[in-house]
Amino acid sequence: MTFFIALFILDMQFLWKYVDDLVGKGLEWYLIGKLLFYASSTFVPLALPLAILLSSLMTFGNLGEHYELVAMKAAGISIWKIMKPLIILSILICLLAFYFSNNILPVANLKFQSLLYDIRKKKLTFNIKEGVFYNGLDGYTIRIGKKDKDGIRIEDVMIYNHTKRLGNIDLTIAKSGRMESTPDGRYIIFTLFDGYNYHEKVDVKGYRITRPFQRTHFQEECRRFDLKSFELNRTDEILFKDHYMMLNIAQLNKAIDSLSTKLEKKKTDFKSSFIKNNYRFYSNIDTTKKIIDTLKNLKPEFLDNFTRNEKEEILQTAIINSKNIKNNITYNIDDIAAKNKIIIKHKIIWHKKFTLSFACFVLFFIGAPLGAIIRKGGLGLPVVISVLFFILYHITSITGKKYTEAAVMDPNIGMWLSSAILLPIGVFLTYKATTDSPLLDADAWRKFFIMIFGNFQRKKQQL
């Protein structure tokens, strides 16, 4: 129940984010349903940890609230034995989460991203408003002065033909007409009455001077426009298939190895080409071909033997060469950084395959003992506490990911930062639950602070 509630909230957030890309495009209901289904699959890594945390907290909170934990402990059953069936269940869920993350999530990402890309590219449905120039039809601009309530009869029609890309040289004007679509919705047909076709002749010699012009009057004219561009055109999924989000662990390992090899080759080639192109003197004595820095022996007086024009030419050439070398270095540094960033993103996705399962396991050991300690079930206090812990988990996960993407942290550290922070909390809460520690008992905390302040007052009086 908690899993589907979390998934529903994330779906609503997705709809709110992309509502502008979905509304007004005449999408069929099954396309919206398919998009939401694929989107829901990609939200599982967020919804599942929250669901495990909330459900485990609610379960043990209900047991504690109805004194069932007390009865089991009185019968000699330890908290570990009570948690044992759920620990086994959480392990099975973690294994299932890993399988989902490695095998199903890449396919869901591929389907979701490709469909969302095509929907966002799709044009809005054909809808011409009164008094507004409409250019949604490729090569045409249409203006309708007035439309009847039935949306068929129209008045004061202007149609500019831009298919030849020569400007406003072809114009059709009509006093009235009818606008209807074909039964299959493939074409829109304009039947115009009492109008004129204006056409400027630009294919004759000297037209810029003579400005030849043609006007044709008509009583009735039929214009048909193809609406194919308004259909949803599906992009081949192969174009998205090599993206790091669409790969499993084996494919990620292969991609990381290939990209790392190319990066090392790029660095080696740049180093060798830089030395070859920018250093002209090599030691012929040393077998290691050590580079001699000729600038060390360079003196300012070396230009005295040249004329003023030659000096200016030498200095100008030196400045141009220096700028070219600097630009070359800057370009290669940026290129190497971009390639390294792509490798880091592959490593982030690789670690995510494992962090999802481990996060589910850690959050179970936070929710279960915390529920036994607070002894409150239902959707009140457990929801508040679960949201707080989940925010902590989500913020630390995002922080670690951002630091990893910026190459500030190693992926082995950044992607496991949230788990490293939450694991000690889970161990601490489990210890407190097994030892029946009054962690959230107000009287126990009051006695603790009274004891601390009492010791402080006694030491102060002794001084």
C-alpha cells in the first residue's frame, strides 16, 4: 500500500512537471497510460526505499501500540526473533530490487525517454484562433477573422503560401468559407467563397524594377492541407540504446572499459603531438631523447640583428603561435574533462544498481526498530518520521551524486554516502530496540538533563 501511495505521488509530480508538453496535443488515452506506466517504472528506485521505511515503521508501531511486542517479549521471544521473518522478506525485496534495477529499469528508461521525447516534439493539435496568424502548418500562415460556434463556418480568411520560401509573394483572401477535416483526420479542407489569389512574379527578368503582379478572382476554391506533421512520429529506439541509463551492469562495465581506453589514448596522443609540434630541439646524445628547453638559453638581445619590420613580424608570429598553442591546450583539456565526465556518469549508474538494494535494507533497520521504540502505528507520526528520514536519505544521495559528477568525490564514496550515513543510525536504533532503551521516553530524557545540569551546578559551586 505504501509503495503504491509513494508511486502515485511521484506520478502526480511527473504530470505537473510535463503538463505543458502533454496538454493540447490530442494524445490518445493509451499513449498517456503507456507513458505513465513507463514513468512509474523509473520511479521505483525512489518509491521502494520510502515504502519499506514507512511500512516497517507502521508494522512495528502497531505491534507496540497494541502491546503485542510486550506480550511476545514476556513470552521469551526476543526482538531479533520477531524481526527475523521481516528480515528475510526485506532481503528478498532487496534481491528483487537489484534484479529490477539491472534488468528491467534500463528497458523502462529506454521506453520512457524515447516516448517522452517524441511526445514533446509533437505539435499541438490543429486549432486556429480568431484574429491570430497561425503558422502550425508547414509552409503556410493562416488567419481567420471570425469562426462560428460550430467551428466549421469561417469569415475573413487569409492564407499565405510560404512553401517556396520566397516571402509573402502568394496570398489568398476570401470573405467566407468552410473548414472541415476528412473522416480519417489526415487532411483539413478549406472551401473558400468570393475571394482573390494574389501572386507576385519573381521568375521574370527585371522583376525588382517592373514588379509584375497577378490577381485572380474566384467564386469558390478548395484548398487541402496535409496534417501528417501533427501525428506522433516514433523515433527509432536504437538512437537511445547506448545511453548510460539504458545499460545493465555487464554493458556498463564494457562501456566504462572502452571509454577509459579511449581517454587514455587521447591523453597519450595529445602529449606526443604537443611535444612533436612545439619542441624543435632534441638531445641526440641521450638515448632517452630528453627535451631541451631552448627558452632557458634565450636572451633579449637576440633580436638586435634584425630590422624593425623583421622584429615586428617575429613577435607577431610568436604571439599567434602562443595563442594557437593555448587554444589547443584549452580545447584538449575541455575535451578530456568532458570524456571523463561521461565515464563518471556511467560509474554513477553502475553504483546505483547496488545502492538501491542496500538502501532498502538499511531503511528497514531504521523503520522496524524505530517503530518498536515509538509504539505508534497508523499514518500519523510514522509518516512524519519516515518523511524526515527519507528526506535525509534523498538529500545525502543527491549531494553525493552532485559531488561525484563534479569529480570532487570518487564514485565509490559519493554514491555510497547516504548509506554510510544511515547505516550507523540503523545500527544505533536496532541496538536501542533490542535493549528496550527508553529512547523517546520524556521522563527518561528529563532525568538525563536534570542529572547533567545537577552535575554542572555542583561543579560550579565547588569552584
